Amino acid sequence: MASASLMKLNASSSQWIGQKSFNRCTNINNNNNRVSFSIRAGSYTDELVQTAKTIATPGRGILAIDESSATAGKRLASIGLDNTEPNRQLYRQLLLTTPGLGEYISGAILFEETLYQSTTDGKKMVDVLRDAKIMPGIKVDKGLVPLPGSNNESWCQGLDGLASRSAEYYKQGARFAKWRTVVSIPCGPTALAVKEAAWGLARYAAISQDNGLVPIVEPEILLDGDHSIDRTLEVAEKVWSEVFFYLAENNVVFEGILLKPSMVTPGAEHKEKASPDTIAEYTLKMLKRRVPPAVPGIMFLSGGQSEAEATLNLNAMNQSPNPWHVSFSYARALQNSVLKAWQGLPENFEAGQKALLARAKANS
Ligand code: 13P
């Protein structure tokens, strides 16, 4: 958490206090003691707005394949493959080289390994995406660790060195970024955990924009627990209000971000299930109360819902016009069928790609 004096300087300066403009910041009270809150656009602003708009184009969503090597290993283990770099390369190649994928997918979130990797034929994965008119994105957070002083909750690491890493990712071809932090309802959530999650997301978003990457803002409210849908709504409203408070305080350009919220559902262990219509009603109510229309796109995570549930719930949310593009940024809800169809066998490579295309099309 930054010191109070740095936050005051940030909010009071008439300059965009970014990495490249840090030395240009003005004395906070040098204008007849008038404090200005106007935000000066950073050097990437136009490009950020354009990138966010392109990712939020109608009929398309995001394919999330940014699993850490350990999580990718779990996916591979489910079909009996070892967690080796060649196996991860082959699986991700299968996904990214799917013919026609760009019709339904506008962006792909990659893990660092994939951003720097080539296919087995020697073509950079980033170029595969570019040729398919899919924006390459990059997971930039460094994962969750216990949050001392909280009720067994966690916080997300990765701000140290983020500016220089982001600049490198941009050079490598990435145009958007992802930072996932989590909030647990059964653990509270405590005020400390919510504030830390929101502040971390806002700092990350400002640093990403300063380096040309559109930040996906993802405070995942975990499904775990036996709480009601009303309790999820209450927590989601609290979390998103803090997130937007700190995004504004960090001078983040709202037109150049994308959100990745959890849908508002009852806890996974709650006695009653909610219908897609109820989930859509609660989720849209929460978003309309908390998210300004300046934000171009809402790209939901699947969060452990089945593929069919994630598709039906998303469909229910698009039955009437929304102020933002409402789409998907699914990992498990796009990949489960692919793994089942592929089974790691060369003769099933095409079947795996067809399964991906079918899921992407269904969500589109
Ligand atoms: P799921 O759709 O599996 O919840 O993925 C979450 C995520 O953040 C992947 O980028």
C-alpha cells in the first residue's frame, strides 16, 4: 500500500504520474493554491482505447490459456500427459492454431512461457495469433500468498518490477494484461482483504496502461461456500465499489480497461441452485450499480461452472442491450471439452480443435 503522501501527490497533481512522466510532476500547490484533478492522457491512451474496443467486438470473447506451469500440469495430468515444456507447447499450439478461431475469439491470455514460445514448426505463437486477428495478452501477476492480519485470506503479488516487465511484454507483442486476485466470502471477506485486492488491481492497471497494455481487472469472488446469492451480491457490490474508487484515484483511463468479474451466483455449496435468468438479473443489477458505461467490455470468468452453465448464464445476460459489451474470458469452460477430445493423441489433434471452436461459437 502506498503512503498517504504519495496518494495525495497522485490525486493532486495535474500531471499523469506515469513511469515516463515521473520527472515532470509539478509542485502540488503551484497554481494559486488551486488543486487540479484533471487527468492527462499517457502516451498510449489512444492505442489502449482502440485495443480495448477491438477485444470487445460483438460476437467475440477471450480465450484464457494463462495457467501457470503447475496448473497447466494439472490439466495435462487429467489426460495422462507429463507436465513437460514440449507437452505444454503442443497443447497450446493445438488451441491457438485452431482454424477459424478469430471469428469468435478476439484475445488470448498467455502465460509468459507461451508469449516467448514458437510452435513446433518454428512460428512464434504471437504471430499465429496476429495472423488470426487475435490480440495477444499476458498474465502479469505473480500469484496469491497468505495475507497477514486477515482471516486466512490472500493477496496477489507482482507489482515489484511490473513496469519493466510490462514494457518487455509490449515489445514481445502483448497488447493487454491480466491480474487475478481473489476474494473469499466464507473467510469474511475482511475489509483489509477487499482493500488490498482493490488497491493492487488499481496499481497494476495504472502501470499496465503506462506501458501500453490494456489491463483486465479481475477480482475473482470465489464460488466456494454455502452463502446465498444475496450475500454474493452484497460482497460483489462492495468489492467493485472499492476497485473503481482506487482505479479513479490512480488516474486509470476507464475507456482503456476490461473487467473480468465472477457472475453473481449462490455459493457452490448453497442448498439451492439459481437459474440462468436469476444469475443474469443479479449480475447485471450489480454491474449497472457499480460499473461506469465508459468501460468498453465485461468479460466473465467461468470460475468452475460447467461449460454449459457458463454458456447459458452468459446468454441470459445478453437478452437485452447492456451499456458495455458483455462476453467471456473463459479458461476451464472452453478447455474442458478440448482435453477430453484430444487425450494427448496426434490422431485427435483436429478433434480437439473442433471442440474448442464449438465452445467458442456457443459462447459467441
Ligand atoms: P476460469 O474461466 O477457468 O475461471 O479462468 C479464470 C481465469 O482467470 C483464467 O484467466
